[in-house]
Amino acid sequence: MEKSSGTTANEPVPRWLSLFCFALMGPAMGINAVFLALAIPAMAPFGTNGLIAAGLVGAVVGVLPARWLARKIHEGIGE
């Protein structure tokens, strides 16, 4: 089935859209990772440095949902 938006399947996602989606999803995943680290009692000995590391890891993992979101927006979120 052909998309009505005129985009083809192999057309790359614009960089601005990818950066915008990462600006949304990166901090959100970082915050979620910090809350997860707060909920795990084994993270207590690492203190503030552990929370910072968890936030950074979460922000890096935020690239995955950001790429998915950018691809869906680029496709026109049509199904």
C-alpha cells in the first residue's frame, strides 16, 4: 500500500527531526533511569555518582525510541 504523504520507504529521516525526537526522548529516558536506580536498593552504595551514571546511560538508551519516533513521524504516522 502506498503512502499518501509522498515519502518513499528508503528516503532518510531528516536530521532536524531526529534531533528533535532525541531532545524529547533523551531526557525522558534519563529521568526514568534515575528513578529506576533510586528504586533498586543495590544502587545505594554508589550514591550521587551512581544516579548520574544511570541518567547518562538512560539518555544514551533514549536514542532508540527517538529513532523509532522520528521514523514514524517521517512516515506520517499512518497505518
